[in-house]
Amino acid sequence: MLNNRADGGSYTDNLIGTLLAIFGNVLVSIALSIQKYSHVTLAGTKDPRAFYRTKTWWCGFLLTCLGESANFVSYAFAPLALVAPLNAVSVLTSSILGLIFLREKSKTKDLAKHYGLSFLGCILTVGGTYLFVAFGPNSHEKLKAENIVSHIVGWPVLLYLLLEIIMFCLLLYFYKQHSANYLAIILLLVALLGSVTVITVKAVSGMLVLTIEGTMQLNYPIFSVMFVCMVASVVFQARFLSQACKLFDSSLIASVNYGFSTIFAVTAGAVFYLEFKNEDILHISMFLLGAAVCFLGVFLITKNRKRTKTFEPYVTMNMTDGLPTIHDKGMVVQPDFTGSFSYGTLVNNDGVAPANLPVNLGQPAVSSRSIDASHGPPDLKKD
């Protein structure tokens, strides 16, 4: 019976994988919100690592581990084309949690005015999720080590990997040599690595599930190869995402990264695991329509998020003492005219955090003779 299950997928397996992916994404969103709450409550403390000693942060960390574990196992049961687009559930849950836990009490009219796009985005995301889950690929194989090897040595997979490597090297060349710090280039690098990640995660999780069911797969060399590739791709993917977060707004990153990553993940599943081999044109078209609607919903949700206003240091001149003061902390915007005037913002053109500047400048000593000379009448030449 186990061998029969290992040879072919079933509707039950797809349902289990889909539910695990939805549960994992919801749990991760809740966990991140809990950890963010811990960071916000401890903002301003002198110890930058004080949140490590709070129960809320560790609760969020444990929930994150549990959610990511559910996502990992879901790849063993459902096709990549179903699991990858379900990352939209995480964006949807974060948006709902943000609306629920708003600190200010807004009227219904104001709430609809400011968050109308978010409501529309949530509706589109739910509708798109239903479409691509209902019309997605309905069968997949249980991945034995022999099946994975046969997929890798096939010419479509070799051609796909060759094109990915060429594209990755070209993007990396422009990124490193020409300092092309564009969002599209960085997130394309992330998506290319992400396609390798989902391929290896599905293989590793599939072999682990088969091992737990009684068919040992861990003693095959392909398991070690896939595991090493999975860890390496995740590490480099995290590095590029971290670089993107330093240069661009997180809301923009979330929407663009979701689109790129989903496209490459679905393509990887179609080429590597032949997930759309037995699907008709109607199911494929409806699946693509659902994914497109989901993209639009995620874009509208992230577009309506409030952008964080970064503080830019400014310089003021005290009218009494005539001394400049450099401010690198405090208000987000420059102050209005209140006895001192501003003569220019220190604009941060590099897109990086502003450098620490001295706040208090020492007052230079001024002698009484120089003051008398500056205020007294000019000397006249005697005849």
C-alpha cells in the first residue's frame, strides 16, 4: 500500500498540502506581528537586544518555526504550482491583522477612505486564491530518489538550469561590476535562487516523508546534494533580500518579490516536476487567471501601506550666539521658524542610513578685545 502511495499522488494529498501551506502562512504572519509588537513596546530602551528576554518575542519565534515547518511539509504533498502562490495568504493575513490592531479609532467613513484599496486587495486575493487552488494541477508524484535523478538528467531540466545560470550570472555581473542597485535586478536574483530553493525543498521534504512512511530515502547521494543546494540557496537568497530591504521600501519589495518568486516557482514546477503535463487548456487558463488576480490583490494591499518616513539630519543656526548646531536625532521633518533658521537638509542620496553626526558642538572662545573691535568705531588715520 505504501508503494502504491509512493508511485502517484492523490486529491487527498493535494488537499493536505494546501491546508498545511495556508496554515503555515497564517501562523508565520501572526508570529511576525507578535515579534513586531515586542520590538515596538521596547523601542527606546538602551539595550538593543532587550526583546530577547521577553516572552512575546520567543512566542513569536516558536510560532514562526512551527509555521515554516508546516510550509516545508506542504511541499511533500502538493505541487509547487499550488504551494508557491499561497504566499499571498501571508500578505493577506498581515493586512487583516494591521486593520484589526490599529491604535487609532477611525470612523467607518475614514476607514473606508484610507483603506479602500486594502479591502479591494483582500477580496481579489481571496478570489484569486480560490481560482488557482480549484483549477491548479491535481496530481503529482511521490518523490523517490530514483525519480528525482531521472528528472535532473532530462534535457528540459538541464536546459532550464543552464538558462537560469546564464541569467543569474548576467544579473550578478551588472549588480556587482556596474553597481546596478535596481529593485528589479535584486529581486530577480532572489527569484532565481528561489526557484532552486523550491525545487530542492520539494525533493528533500518528499524524501523525508517517504522515509517516515517506511521507504528509506536518506541513504541516497541525491538527498545530500539536494539538502546542500537548499541550504546554500536559502542563505544567498536571504542576503539579497536583506540588501533590498536596506535600499527600498518593504511594501514595494513584498509585492514585486511575490510576483517574481511565484512566476519562477510555478515555472520550475512545470519544467522540473512536469506538474501541468496532464492538465487541459481550460484548467491552465483558469489557474493563470487566478494567479494574475492574486498578483493584483497583493499589489493593492501593499500599495496602501504607510511608508516609513526616514529622518534626515538638518543644521540650524542660533540667532543669538551665531553658532551652527547639527541635529541627527529627533523630529522627522525640519522645525518651523522659532528663533532659529535652517539652511539646508543633509540629503541622503546614497539610499543608506545617515551617518552619526555630533550633536553638540563646542562653543569657540571669543575674546573681549575682538568683540570691542567688531562693535567699536573704525580707527581713523591721523594727519
